[in-house]
Amino acid sequence: MLKQVEGSAAVAEAVALCRPEVICAYPISPQTHIVEGLGKLVSAGRLAPCEFINVESEFAAMSVAIGASAAGARAYTATASQGLLFMAEAVFNAAGLGLPIVMTVANRALGAPINIWNDHTDALSQRDCGWIQLFAEDNQEALDLHIQAFRLAEELSLPVMVCMDGFILTHAYERVDLPTQEQVDAYLPPYEPRQVLDPADPVSIGAMVGPEAFMEVRYLAHAKQRQALELIPAWADEFKRVFGRESGGLAHTYRLEDAETVVVALGSVLGTIKDTVDELRDQGVRIGVLGITCFRPWPTAAVRAALANAKRVVVLEKSLAVGLGGIVSNNVSASYPGSPDDVHTVVAGLGGRAITRASLRRVFTEAIEGRLEHVTFLDLDHKLVERVLAREREQRRSGPIAEGILKDLGVVAAKIG
Amino acid sequence: MKPKPFAITLDPGSSLANHTGSWRTVRPEYVDRLPPCNHACPAGENVQGWLFHAEAGDYEQAWRVLTRDNPLPAVMGRVCYHPCESSCNRGQLDQSVGINAIERYLGDEALRRGWKFQPPERQSGKRVLVIGAGPSGLSAAYHLAMRGHAVTIREAGPVAGGMMRFGIPKYRLPREVLDAEVQRIVDLGVTLELNSKVDDVLAARREGGFDAVFLAVGAHIAKRAYIPAGSAAKMLDAVSVLRGMETGEQPLLGRRVVVYGGGNTALDVARTAKRLGAEESIIVYRRTREKMPAHESELEEALQEGVLVKWLSTIKQAGESSITVEKMALDAKGNPQPTGQFETLEADSVVLALGQDVDLSLLDGVPGLEVADGVVKVDDSMMTGHPGIFAGGDMVKGERTVTVGIGHGKLAARNVDAWLRGEQWVHPPQHELATFDKLNTWYYTDAPKSKQPILDTIRRQSTFDEVVGGYDETTAQFEARRCLSCGNCFECDNCYGVCPDNAVIKLGPGKRYEFNLDYCKGCGICVSECPCGAIRTVAEEI
Amino acid sequence: MTHQPIRFYQTGTFTVGNRLLAQEQRSVQAQAGRTNSLNSGHRACQGCGEALGARYAIDAAMDATNRQLVAANATGCLEVFSTPYPETSWQIPWIHSLFGNAAAVATGIAAAMRVKGRENVRVVAQGGDGGTTDIGFGCLSGMFERNDDVLYICYDNEAYMNTGVQRSSATPPAARTNTTMPVGSSTGARFGQGKNLPRIAMAHEIPYVATATVAELRDLEAKVRRAMEFRGARYIHILVPCPLGWGHGSAETIRMARLAKETGIFPVFEAEHGEVTNVSKIRRPLPVEEYLRPQTRFAHLFKPPGHPEIIARLQQLADRNIRRYGLLDTEAAS
Ligand SMILES: Cc1ncc(C[n+]2csc(CCOP(=O)(O)OP(=O)(O)O)c2C)c(N)n1
Ligand code: SF4
Ligand SMILES: [Mg+2]
């Protein structure tokens, strides 16, 4: 059924169709509309039997989900940014315990400075937590990925994080195709836990494991994720059979045929990138796009294959490995058959900074012309940062410190505001 | 279901594979310590042992355990001065357990219900002569009979009971109680020959074809003291007064009676005199109340009945209707010394209660048999210097109480039995004493001692009705349950419960517990928390 | 006292069992067939009060729920000594997630059970004092406030034991821990700090709050049983002496708990819907010194020249408890 709805509403509907049994909610922008939507559905009795729990923190949200999942319930929560970090310990724990929780991360920047707008720093900070991480390109995909996520999670006994760009997707009204309950039921069998807290078959979950077996436990987690690389495309195929559209999988390629330059990115920015690429293609530039849907497990083979013929790669990412450069690009480099020097990192859109076609066009052109630095920051106010840096250098050398700071604050703070 | 996650998810209770017993440096061990009551009992009763059954309301079993050592519980429950209670650990907590009264309850219950002794399955074919049917002789006869020996008791008097009959007034021991308990011993197949004085032990043994002899003729020749007395002065001795009460020759004591002496017998006579109508019954005793050998409770009862005591006094002279007493004073050593102050007391009669001697005439010419200080010498096995002739009770050295006599009878019987088989009886090793410090008294409920009913004073002054009444069942059980079970497991489950390692195995009712040394870490909590001190810690041999 | 004191067999109801009581009058721990929810082979120190308290409480809960019980456990000694791979001592369905989230995990389990229509399966969360009063406090308070159907049991050994005895907000004043060392002018943990979690729990007005110690098994079991009669959030705070952290002999664990109660330092009571409904009276009143002296964590108070003024302050704390809860027979509970 086609419907013009807000992204959050679409996701709420999708999650609802998956018959969640326990939903934990703690508000944080830009995730709020999702859980509000679900809350309304639960209140209306549409999801019965389902428990909607207003917890006191994200840490509790994930913890309640852990308990529910371990007790055999299909558990869901959503968060973003600070919230994700607030629950970080439990996020790792859920993965370690192999509990198939599904969580939406409405991607948002991390403070300080506090900022509610979109980038990928939050999700990528958790890249090694053991969760499967899927990134949606648009609202239709966000919706579809949630349905796939439950299937994936439960088949693999692993938690899955569905990442969608805060505001850009969560708050955007788009037309989406909402599947029917029958379709979802046909795709998603009831949850059959691999381990469950049940008085009839008592087990101890969450043992302490020492050096004698810890490596093995970690290896097995790794092996399971690597296995997922084979299963994810298969379930995407099945998804297509049931729902009649392509969605999910490890990665999407766009106009890669004969592309010498490949732009790699995650999430909604792929739309703008594709538009830009279309423009460049129209001008005869051999450029294509690789959109990563599955960031964890990292689809090494798929990336390698997609980049096999690329002369250069531009990784445009909404995240920053402070002190190094790119996070995604680092992963891409590892899977690029060519020289790492030909993998460019473009850090873009941090804290919600707009990514325009013009700017993209500029960096892609620079890359093609060999003028792009290894790591660049899209649309950075170079003048401003230079001034601040200069001041700081100066300050360290001369003048009464307090006076220097005041001066700096007065001028610089007003400017950046 | 798919296989469970490796290492993180584990099967229930699997830690049994980890034997934490290897951590141990000390080990708990169940012990049976000797309860102080048992330890103090001259008759060697397993007091704690029979209380255990009484607690459960199994009075017959309690009585059976009791009578393994003492065949006269209804008597003992009245006349014993119960050293068990004086040493009872509960005395340090609140008040001692009323052991004696419970014993009486059991004895009475047995009589009421007609419980009999279980005769032995086989007879030994040996014959034993017991001379004297007092407590010691009856006890020996019982224990010997229970061991399969054919026992004949020869008693000089017309009835059995000895000092239980002739020394203890019936207001303390009703005769039907005594008779019934004696009869039960006779019913075991013991031959009791009354009015059958033995003048020559060796002849009696030979003629009767006895394999062994137990002498228990007691001590009933009253000790005399020299008191200048006028010809008309009426001087009697306690033994004959009390004996007269039994044989119907009721003594004529007059309105004012003076009893000379400070033992229980003195009190018995004084109290008897009161009941016989004496207006004044005065005890003259040369020391103080604290030094009086008589039992405190008896003195108390006597005073209640109106008996008077002249402390620190000796009789200097007795006249027709008065006596002269001299006041005494205690010297530095606590001995009474004359003061030269005199006093006259009116007295229609003076009864001397100064102790008794043994009639040793029947022992003349027994080779090897030795006498010293007026009593027969016996070795550890209660045997005299003459093989096969044993002796006990008041005629040997020791405290002269019914209970001691019963104990002698039991000990002698064991030794006679061994001797008849050509063996030597050896006392089994004694357990360590269960002293108060071994207990964890926190666990015991607060419970005051139960009182026995007492006859009202008027009737005590005019009749020979029994003064002290018995417990009813509820009281007996309550009182039994005050027992701390010192040193002996009473299956309270504390060790089983308090072990943090579940290393105590509960074996089921009556079977107590066992340590599971595979898991016991030796923390010692069970030892500290055992209420009754039945667990100890021993070093682990490494 | 919640339990009906049995009027009298030798030890009344003070002992674990009593051979003369009817089966249904006996404690759960006295049963030969008790669950031993925490099995032998665990790695708790010798004489560990927490191991004991946990078995007491969970066996009682098993009994009260007809063995339909699931537990969530916070990180801490109890978790570490019971479930080191490859063996677990638990015989019940049990999960350990994190140090600070046991209450929330339990909420999740309870929610799952409700969804599955298995409300007969009851949920217990448990942790040490650190996991309860400090790091897990947020989750605990949330669970209380939502009145989730969870019984939370805190095993209070008054410090972070598993990490080697550091101060928690349940550490009593003057106690030595490795982070409150009585060196220089310091006399151990400071006065005027710390949290009274049972009272905080009561402030949430949850259906049931109780304190207990390992020294009074019947009382503890009765409280677990009572707790299981309610739906909603319930809290039981059990004092569990720790030979290692308190520095008393391993055989003295129960005695220490008993002394804590008898001196008034640790009030034993229960409250329903925020109001005290019952207190366990002190049976044999004792000065706090009796409790302090056997523990090396208080040894600095007795080393010459001694600190009578500190002991007096601790006595005042005990006296306040005695007044506040009416712990002596003559005083009424407030
Ligand atoms: C988030 C986190 N912080 C710190 C720790 C370290 N830690 C593990 S157990 C423990 C002490 C537990 O103390 P408590 O809760 O009182 O239980 P106890 O060991 O005393 O029974 C600490 C501090 C941890 N595991 N997780
Ligand atoms: S440190 Fe204390 S709480 Fe931890 S196992 Fe040892 S005794 Fe038990
Ligand atoms: Mg602790």
C-alpha cells in the first residue's frame, strides 16, 4: 500500500508489522517520532500482546531489551547520538550475549558540542560492538531494512542496528510502499530463540569467560558475522520474492560500469551523490557509486568486486576518526585492490552541515583531476579555523593568558555562534 | 533448538565438577559430647538421650532409654537430689531443665500404662545372689537379670526397698510407687526372698549354688553421740523412728521434738514429727545453713511446714523434758567451736540423726574381703578382695544416696556379668564434656522452668500425702523441650542450612547428617552455629 | 517478625529446622529436597555470607513460586563466583548482563513473560550493594517507579568486594576499605555519607520493602514469601557479612549478621506501600562495640589510644535506628 508518510512513521509501521513483543522507549531527537508512533499503536491495542516500556535511560532501554530478548520476546528499541553512547555498555553486551534485538539509530552527531543534527559519528563509534549495522538510503529502505533486520537478527542470534539519517530521513515525508501483514508474516517467522530463560530448561546466560576461552568466543562472534555476509544477500533475495522490490543486501552499485572513479558512501547522502554522478555522467565522466548498506559485517568481497576496476575511490563519509581521518574510508582502503593512495577521504556533513551537489561536484572533479588531498573536509570554513589555530599558537607564546582567552572568546565565539 | 552459545551459556548446576573441598585446611567433624547431666548422674543415666524422646512425645521410648540405666524412674523422679540439674547447662542460660520431674513423669506414666521390661532372649545359666533389696541390690538384680542371669535377692526385712522405704518418708515417696517399681523387677524373673537374713555369705553362696554374690545390705545402724542424759530423757535414733513408721510401730515422740543432725534424715524425721502432731519440731545443728549437708529444697519444704532450726548449736545434755544446747561459733576454718553460752529447750524427745554405720557381721571370715573405715573395700570393678563377691551401695565408700546406690548396682552388674564370662568389663572411653562454651545458645527459645505443684501447707502438716506433685503431659513435654541437647545432635538442620557450600548431607529423620568433603571448604560456620556443640573442627591432614 | 514464631520446641524457629515440626512449618532450607538454586562447587570465599544469603533467598523464592523463577544478576562476587566458564552453580534460569542493569534486565524478562502469558513465571533481580546502591541505582529506581513486577534482592556486604574491597554508598562510617584507609588523620569511611536504600525504596511507595540478614533464616524466607505475594516492584535488602572484606573469621559470618541486628546497627523491618508494617525486635540488646570489635575493618577504632568518640558516634547511629524503628520491645515503631 502506497502512503505518503514521515520516515519515522514508516519505520514505526514496519516495526509494528514485525509483531514486536517488548518495545523500550527513551526520548532523544531525532528518534522520538518513531517510538511515539509505536507507543500509540501499542496503546491502541494494535500490537497486542506487546509491552511498551517507558524506561529511565537508554542504558535501561537496551537492558530491558536484553532481558526481554533473553526471555524469548522479540525486542525493539530506538535511539540516537548521546543515547547510543549512554547505552554503549549494554550495546556490546547484547551482542556478546547473542541476543537478536533490533534497534533503530536515527543518526545524529555526538557532543560536545551538543548538536542534534545528522551525521554518522554515533553509529560508527559502535562499529566494533558486534552488532550488524545496516544503513538506509531512503525511507523505503529504512522501512524494508527493519523487516529484514528482525529476520536477520533472529536467524543469526545477533542484534541488528538499522541506521537512518536523523531528520533527513526520520522527519521527511516521502511516499513509501507499506507491505501487508501477510507479506511480513510470510517473510518473518515467529521468534525461536537460540537460548531462552525458561524454568523448564534452566540455563545460565552470561558466564564469565577467562583467557582460556575468551579469544575463541570473540573469534566465533567474528565468524558469525562473516557468515552473515553470505546470508544477507540471500535474505534480500527472498525479500524481493515476497515484497516484489529490491532492498537491503550488502551494498548497492550505481552506474559502476566502466567507472574509473567510484564514490563510496552510506545513507541518505547517496541520493545527492547519485544526482551529482548523473550530472557528471551526462558530461561523459566515467564515475559511479557504491552505496554500503551493510557496514557491519564489512562486505569485503562485495566492495573489492565493486572497486576492482576503479582508478580512484572517493569515500564520502559523515564521520571522522579524529586524528586519523576517515572511518569508512579506512574500511574501504582495506578492501580496495589498488593503492591506498588512491582512496580519498571526504569528511562531510558533520553535525548536519548541508552537502550540496555543487560541493560534491567540486570534490569529485578535484579527485578526477588528481587535485584532491588524501583527507579533506567538505565545505570547511578554512579561514575561520586558520584564524583560531593561529590565535591559539600565538596565545601559547605571548600575553597574559586570561586576557588572551577573553579576547578569543569575544571574537571567535561570536563568529561561530 | 540450535546449539547454545559457546562458553557464555552454561548448563545448570554444572559447578559440581569443581571440588572446592580441596581448599580446606580444617574439617568439621560430628561428635557426641558428653552432656553434663549424663556426666553428673550417679546412676549413669543417659539423661539427654531419654529427654530426646520425651521431647518428641515418645514417652515409652524415653522410658525405655532411661531404664537401660535405672529401673526405678518413678522413685528416682521423687527422691533423687538430681545432680544432673545442678550441672545442667541451661542453668547458665536461665534455669536448669526439670529433669527430675520429667523422670518422675515417665516413671508414673510407665506405671499407669503398665510398661514392662523386655526380658532377655537367652539365659546365661549363671546364678547370682544379691543380698539386700535396697536401691543398690534391686538395681544390680535388674541389670543382672537383663543380662540373662538367674538372680535371687535375699532381704532381711519383711519388705523390699531398703532405705527407700525405711529412710524416706512416704510424703516424699508414696509406697505404691515403690512397690510397683519393685514388682516390675521381680516380674523379670528375679526371686525375692524376704525375711531372709544372710548371716554367712560364703555359706549362702555355696548352699544356693551361686556363681557370684553382690552385697548391698546398706547402712542402717544408727550412729550414736555421747550426750549426758537423765534416765527419764527420751532419746531415739532417726533410723528406728523412720523404720517404725513403716512397720506400724509408730514412735511416740511427744509434743516437742528435737532432732539432732543436719542431714536429709534429720529433716525427714523433723517433718515426720510434725505430721505426727508435734507442736514443735526443732532441728539442732551445729553449723550454719550454708554448711548443712541436707538438700536445700528439703530444708525449704521443712521450713514451710513449720520445722524450726537452731543453727550453730550442739546438745550438751538431755533431761526429762528439756535439753541444754550450747551456742557455737565458726572459727577461721569454718569449724564450729563452743562459746560457753547455753540455752535450754523444752523437749519431749530427742531424735539423733547423726548418720548410719554398716552391719558387717555377715562378712566375718570371708577370706580376702577387707574392711576399712567401717565400709567394705572394693576395686574399680566393685569386687571385694574375695573373688566373685561384689559389693555396693551404702556399704562401700561413697556418697550415700539412692542414686549412688543404683549406680553401684549397675556398675557391679556389668562387672559381675563380665567376671562370670571370665572377662574384665572396661568402661567405654568417655566423650569430651559438652561444656557451656561449646554451645550456641542464641538458638534456644526463652522458656522459664516449669514448676511442680505443691501440696498446701495445712495438709503437709497433718497428713502423709505426697508433698510434691508431678507434671502433666503438657508440662513434661514443655520441660523436656527446654533441654539444650548438649553435645548431641538433635537434628535441628542448622548445619544443613547454614553451609554456604551445601556441603552437608541430610540423611533423614533419626539418621543425622554427613559432610560432603568434596565441597566443604572448611569455613567452620556449621561449628559456630551448631546450637548444641555437636560439631568440632579438626585440622586437615595434608 | 513476618513468620509465625513456633511456640516452642527447644529452639523454636531460630534454627533452620526442627525435627518435631510439621513439614509445612519447616524452613525451606530444612528440606532435604530444597532446590539448592546455587549449587555446590561455586568459588565464593570460605564462609561467604553472600553465597549463603543468595541460596537462602533464591531457594525461598523458588519454593514460593512453585519453581517458576528467573533471575537477573548484576556483576559482582555473586556473579563471578557462581558462573566462571565452564561451570555454573545456578540451577535456575539465570542471566548476567552488566554491573548496573540487573533491575532493567529483570524488567525486560518480566515484560517478556507477560507478553507470553506466562505471568506465573516470576522474576528476581539481584546484586551486591555496589550494583544496587551505586551503579545500578538508576535502573533500580526506574524499575521501582514503573512498579515493574520484579523482586530485587540486594546482598549488602557493605563494599565493592569483588574488586577488592572499596567503599560503596553502603559502606558504614568508620569502616576501613581500600579507598577509605584510616591513615593519617582519617578514621575510615566518613560520617554523613552513604545511602539508605531500603528507605529510598520505601519512598517509591512500592508494594513491599524489607530488610533481613543471614542470621535469621525464617525471617528472611518469610519475607521472600511475602514479597512473592505481591505483584509489582519489591525490594529486599539482605545483610551478608563478608569474611574477606570485613575481616572476621570465616566461621563468624552468621554471628556478625546477628550482632549487626542485635546492636541496632542494621534494623530489620518490612514496609508495605511505603509504610513500616513490622520490625524484628532486638532480642538481646548489645552495645555496637560487640559488633565492631571482631572485624578488622574497624580495628583502627580499638588500636591504642583508641577512638571512643567514633564508637560513640556509631552507637548513636544504632540508637537512632532503635528509636526510629522501635527495635526494643518497649518502643513503638514510628
Ligand atoms: C561498569 C562497571 N564498572 C565497574 C566494574 C567493576 N566491578 C565489578 S564487580 C565490582 C564490585 C561489586 O561490588 P558489589 O556490587 O557490592 O558486589 P560484591 O562483589 O561486593 O558482592 C566492580 C566495581 C564493572 N564490572 N562494570
Ligand atoms: S569477597 Fe566476600 S562477598 Fe566476595 S566471595 Fe569472598 S566472602 Fe563472598
Ligand atoms: Mg558489595
